[in-house]
Amino acid sequence: MTDVPYPAAAARPAIPARLWLGLAVMLIGPFMTVMDVMIVNVAIPGIRRGLGASFAEVELVVAGYGLAYAVALITGGRLGDLFGRRRMFIAGLAGFTVTSACCGLAPTAETLILARLLQGGAAAVLFPQVFALIRVTFVEPRARATAFAALGVVLGLASITGQVLGGVLVAADLWALGWRPIFLVNIPIGLLATLAAARLIPADEVSAGQRLDGAGVALSALGLGLLLYPLIEGREAGWPAWSLAMLGAAVPVLAVFARHQHRKSRRQASPLLQTRLFRDRTFTIGVLLALVFYSTLNSLYLAFAFLAQSGLGRSPLAAGLAFSPAGIVFMAASIAAGRIAPERRRMVLAAGAAISAAGQFAAAVTALLAVPLQVEDLIPALMLLGLGQGLLLTPLLNTVLGGIRDGDIGSASGMLSTMQQVGGAFGVAVVGILFAAVLDRARAAGAGEAVAYARAFAAAAGFGGLGSLVTLGLLFALPQIAPRGG
């Protein structure tokens, strides 16, 4: 591939201010969906007390959202291709706002679980539209890179805000509502964003003459449900026979889904997932990268929360504040990565993966050698990790989606988002097993709780470091990015 010189700054077309305002509205969606994951984790004890819920029920409050979200992402992305990304973004945002109100007003644990399932489904309609809208709205490569960098900033900010705001709202007990404001806070934000979206986000073209693949929707939902539910719930249940049976059944169901989609793609019969996407080497490697990278992301956050709160006795708010410097570095690195010329993007991605691995290994070593360990001892390593992840995450999204044709961008966004969720669930399951095994072994050897949790965290961070090295290896399989590859 011949590299074309990148146009000078003066020659690049000016981006209308209206598009940047539209981007700000788009980014409210992922901010709310990610914040909602973090904010609920902080409020779980209050929910359990307030509704008299069992441990199994509060687990479903958390897991139900993630499960419904992951299962419906491919379908949500395809809906954007068929009916318009702006239209489906508005529909998903309105649905998320309504279901947030249902969560905040839920009178029983059962109704809260149902509302969370519906909220996850709304998030699945909303989230992939943001990837697709950025891709089709910002056609100039530098502007698109800036937009994806802004997405990275918002994701980092949402993670920090969720942990801190959740602790503040629960502690404040506004109007004696206890945990309910963590959901109700979404209502004014969602209403304003829904009204603004129709005015500020430009309309997009839709694929004419196509319809939703109902059989594909059913097969993908069944296969992903069989895969993800045991990954999310199996470890806590002790990996009973049903969890292993579901994992086994997921393989043939997903194989049938893949064959069904390939046949429909060859006939041009409106498949849910266009399989010609996988002829694009960048997209195929990108999907694998998302799977591996996200297996290290969520799992380390979970291990840190266990260490800080259960091992070192910090409050959820204190634990969130200790992690916030890493989030700030992540946001700054995302901004810097958005300014990198496309032809240098693969080098930045590789640097991000290498720095992420260094940060995770440094966290593991610190946890083992610092005696007595304090949460603050881990901040430098976590900041190094935030730097690497910021350099990796948003340029990766831009790289993977940059070359996808407009008619398939929703489907591609849904697939990429799904792999992020599958990778996250897989990583949490594996690290959960590893964390529990090392913790039990340390306790059996007579170690105190702080030391036992530190060793378990070190094992989880080591897993993350190895995953980052695998990510680094996969990056070298990406095709060279030409300057106009955007």
C-alpha cells in the first residue's frame, strides 16, 4: 500500500461547530451506560438492605444488566444500519432514561432485576450507534481521531464518576431515598440529551430494502446467553453442572449462528452480521484484540476493588478515589493519542500495549513486596496502566472501524462491542478463579487477610500483564496503516 502524504493543517476542511456539539450529545450515551455499571457496584449493600434482597438477587441486579447488554449488542448495532443510527441512538437513550426511572422506583428486588434487564437492552441499542455515528459523521481522518479520543476521555471519566458519585449519593441519602438516586440521576441527563440529539446529531442514510434477520437475532441471543450467563454467574455458584452444560451448548449454537449468517451473507439476504466483514484483516484482528484486551481490563478493576475494600478495609469511595489518578492519566493519554497521525497509529498502539503490561506487572510486584501494603502504594503502577490503556483503547477503535463501509458500520460496531463484553466476562471468570485459589492458599499458609488479598491481587495483575503481551503480539499482525486510512 502506497502512503499518501497527509494534507497540511491549512488544507484540511473546517469541521462545523454543530458537529462537535452533536458529538457532545452522542458521548452522553456511553457516559451514562458505563457510569451505571460502576455506580451500582458501590450501592449494592444499600440495595440489599433497602429491598431485603438475597445475595443471589443483588448479583442479578449487577449481572442482569451486563448480560442483557452483551446479548443484544449485535442486534442493536444492526438496527442502526436498518433504521438509522441517529434514530436508534435516540430510541436507546430514551429507553435507557425510562428504564433508569423504573430502576430508581422499583418496589421489590424482582422488579429491580427486570428493570435492569430492560436497561441493559436499551444500552445495547444505544452504545454501538455511538461508534457508528462517529465513523460516518467525521469523515476527515484527524477529526475522526479527535472524536474517538473524546470517546476515550468520556469512558475514563464515566468510570471515575461512577465510583465517586455512587459513594457520595449513597452517603448523602438524598430525601431519605437511600440508593435510589444512583438511578434517578440519569433522568434529567437523559431527557436533555434526548431532546438535544434530534437537533444536533445529523441524520444518516439507511440501507434500503433490508429487514431485520429474526432467526439471526434468536440464534445470537441464545448462543451469547449460553456463553455469558455461566461466565458471569458460574464462579459464584461453584461451577455447578448446569454452568458447564450451558458453556458446552454455547459452542454448537454459535456455530449454527455463524453458518446461518454466512449463508445469508452469500445470498445478500439481510444477515444480522455481514460475514464479509471478516475478510477485512484489520477488522478480524481488531475483534481478537478487543476480546483479549478487555479480558484484562474489567478483571483487574474487580481484583483491585476486592483488595482495597476486603483486604485493606477501605470504603468504596476511598477505593474509587485511589483509582482516580489512573483514570485521569487514561483520559490525558486518550487525548494525546487522538492527535497522532494515522501512519504512526500502530506504533502508538504497540506502545500502549507494552506500557499496559509494564503497569500490570509493576502492580503485581508492588503488591508482593510492599509490607505492609497500602492502597496508595499501587497508584504509580495503576497510573502507568492508565497511560498504556489510554494510548491503546481509542486508537484501536478508530483503526478497526475506519475502513468499514457505511452500510455495515452498525453491524461491525455491534460485533466489536460484543467482543469487548465477552472478553470482559471471560477475564472476570478466569481471574475470579485465580484470585480465589491464591487467596485460599495464602490463608491456608497462615497469611493475614491483607497479605492474602495482596497475593491474590498480584496473581490477577500478572494475568493482566500476560494478556497485554498477547495484545502486543496481535498488534504486529495488523496491516500497516496508511495516512488516509483514518
